[in-house]
Amino acid sequence: MSKPVIVQSDNTLLLEVDNPAFEKARDEISRFAELEKSPEHIHTYRITPLSLWNAASMGLSLQEVFSSLKQYSRYELPELVINTIREQFQRYGILKLIKKEDKLLLASKDPLIMSEIMSHKSVRPLLEERIDEHSVIVKNGLRGHIKQSLIKLGFPVEDLAGYADGDPCDIRLRETSASGLPFTIREYQHSAVSAFYKGGGLEGGSGVIVLPCGSGKTIVGIGIMALLRTETLILVTNTVAIRQWKEELLDKTWLTREMIGEYSGEKKEIRPITIATYHILTYRREKKGEFVHFNLFMMKNWGLIIYDEVHLLPAPVFRFTSEIQSKRRLGLTATLVREDGLETDVFSLIGPKKFDMPWKILEKSSWIAEALCTEIRLELPESLRAHYAIATDRDKFRIASENFRKIDVVEVIMKMHEGSSILIIGQYISQLKEIANRFRLPLITGSTPVHEREVLYGKFNSGEIKTLVVSKVANFSIDLPDANVAIQVSGTFGSRQEEAQRLGRILRPKQGENRAFFYTIISSNTVEEKFAHNRQLFLTEQGYAYVIRNEETFKALCK
């Protein structure tokens, strides 16, 4: 039997989908390579410096990388690839930040590397005098800045300078939740907690946990809080997420309501555990004015800062995070892909990836629902073709996304899943309003008041409402455990992170048949089809098959 991987000298890996060893090979190489393309028969991965640094930070050895490649590679590994992997892999940790007598030192066992680093004009202003050939003092308050500067030069720093403990807070986990159900941290959640904490040593205390939506990232955060027992600032995407974090904390720990504060557009409570939105932190009265709420970072002696949905972290919060590197920092996300390309800033300022669990492994263990993904392609009607032909690229995407024929397909899917809990998700409000009006369904958008959203989410969770139409506000941190069908009528260009969030809305484990259905409706032979390919990359990364049907075939199958 031929092996499924071809390793090319440009650091790309070609993986044959129809090979019997495909799944095992995919799981192995995805630990240290990034998926780039995923057409039907050959998937393309690329080995990048960042993918190797993240692998090294999670404890993967250089020998394990080479062993995986040799096990599945059809041909001999190119010498150029071997040298590239060895060089980049070994770069992680060649420079370290350490504390010595209250001084922050940049250190390396290699004096030539130290000399090279100190010669760079972007790094030199951040340093004081050189102590010896192996170490140099970093100027006070520039711990984050030095890490950012060095990673841009291709040197990821291992930060072993330690953390301030913060003020204590007695956070203890319940054995039986406040709602009366038994509560234990699942094995993989415990592994994630341990990977971040590292026994309380210098290697632990900052980094990112990557887990699918619906698998309990919040529980991982709570588990880490219970280990550290320190005052904690939690940053989230919206006010609904604040309330959900608060209810989880009250349900799973012995914290009282008086100990948990909300810092949002509606309330400004500072408590031992404070949950704030990114939006309030980035608010300023004038376009170039100060961020008036950034003092929240300094209002208490936080021992831990949690960045929920860290892949959405706004640039201003990145900048301030570079100033508070003595705080322990936990990033939670379903995907490290950022549409702005700032993955290296996440690595430098929040920390490297500490734990990553493939979605399909959790699915096989029934911790998340089995997801069946289908893309339905339909033609652009004649009435829109002329308009589409002369439109700008952005307008082409909107015309294709709002193709009115999609509504008929939505109706077919709704009838096929009658009685299910269905989310209809889209990008354009006018399109969503049309769908909501036609089927007399409730609609949630960014302009829907928070209280009204919570009422509708509550009715959906109780089964009083079976179908909700939702805009992008439902992409993030929304807990709808019974949703088992998602119909995506439009998306944000080729956003892989959005695909992760939307699929995640239906992945919480279900009673009975633990299965969920994810449909994407697109206009064929348009720019929307091109962007759909990029969004599919995320699903392929996680091991999901993506069935593509044309409108006629799909409707015939539904009869």
C-alpha cells in the first residue's frame, strides 16, 4: 500500500484523501502543519515557523515530527525540508526571558545569537546593558514589546519570567452543581487545565487552549481559576456572554453573586471576579481619544486575565496586553485562525498554544454532536445576472449572498427537519428580515436589546420557540444546547473563524441521537462559491466531510 503523504521541498505536504491511512496521517501532521487547501482528493498542508513553534510549545519533540513524516511520507524527505524543520523547531526556547534579582533578562546559551539580536535596530532600544555573553537586561515594562519584536525577527521567546500572584479569591468547585446535577471536569478538560497550569511552575501561566464550541471551554477557564484561586478579569465578546459566564460560575463554583461583577455598557461593577466586554474596553469618546475604560486592567490586582474567543481580540487590547505581561493570561478559542493575520501576536502576548483537541476525537467520544455538513449550490436567477456582471467585487458578493432563491431552499430544509431546533444564520439584515417575515419567525440582530435577546434564547432553549433567525451576533459565546440544525444563508467572505463559530452553535451533545446538521446555501458560479472554499478549510481541518449538492439533487433527496 502506498503511503498517503508527499513532502515537497517548498514545505508543503500533499495528503491523499482516498488513502486508507488518511485519517491517521491527517491527525499526525495537523499537530505541526497548517491546512491550506482541501479539494476532493488531495489536501495541502504547509509547515510554517508558527506551526512548528506551537508544536514545540505543546511539548512535541523534533524526533516526533520527523517520525510522523517518515511514517506517512511516500518518498524520502527533502533535505531542505529537514533542515527547515530542524532550524525553526529549535528556535523556540533558544531565547528565554528570566527574572534575576528583580531584573528582567533576555538570555540564551548561544552568545552568537545574543550578539545578532542586540544588533537589530528594532530590538536595541528595548535593552539595557549586557551582563555577560549570555544575557542582557530588558528595560522596565517592555516584557511584551521585546517578545513582539523578536518574533517578527523569527525568534519566538520562551517566557520564564514568572507572574504576579494577584490578590487571593477563594474559588472552589462544586461536586454537585447549583442546578442539582453532578459536576466533574471531563478528562480532556482536565488535560487542558494541566497543560496551562504546568504544576504552577514557570512554564505555565500563559497560553491558549483550543477546543470546539460546545465542548466546555468555559469549564476549562473555571478549572484554572479554581487552581489559581486569585482575583480574575474575564474578557468576552458581548453582554449575553457576560451573563452566561456568570451563570456558569454560580452553577459550578461556590462564588456568590456579590463576588461577580459585570463591566459593560449597562453596568460598571468591579468585583473579585469581573467580566467585561471587548467593546467597552475599546470605547473612546473621540476617534483618536483615549480608551476611557482601559484603567479596568489596573483597578484591581488581578492574578489571571481570561480572553474568551481570543481569535477576536481587538488590536487595542493587544497593545495594552503587552503592558501587563506579569499577569497570568489564558486565551480560549475554537480556532487560532485570525482574519487579520495577527496569530504571532497571540503567540507573543497571550502565549503559545498549550492544548488542542481535534473535534472528531471529541465527537467519537460523544462529548460533542456528530455533525453532517452539506453545501447546497443554486443558480443565480436571470433577473440578477446583468446586475451581478457589472457590479464591484464587494457588491458581487452581496448580490450572490442575498440570492432570493435561497429562501425556497430554507423552506425545504425546515420541512425536512420539522420539530428540530433550527438556527437560520446570515450576514445581511435585509435578507434575514425577509426570511423572518415569510415564515413568521423571531429575529435577533445587533440592534435587538440584550434583555429581548435573552428572552428569545430562553424560549428557544425551553422549546417554546423551535426556529430562530439570527445575525452575526449569534456567532460568539451563545449557549443554545438544543440547537441541532443550522442553515447558513450568507457569511463573511471566506472567514474560517466564522465557520467554526457557526458550526459550534449546534455541537453541544444531544439526548438520543447525538447528531447535528449544518447547511450552507450558496450561489454557484459566483464569488460566493470561491469564498465558500476557504470557509470549508476549517471543516476539513477538523476532519468533517463536506457534501456538495446542487439544488435539484438536494430537493430530490428531501422528497
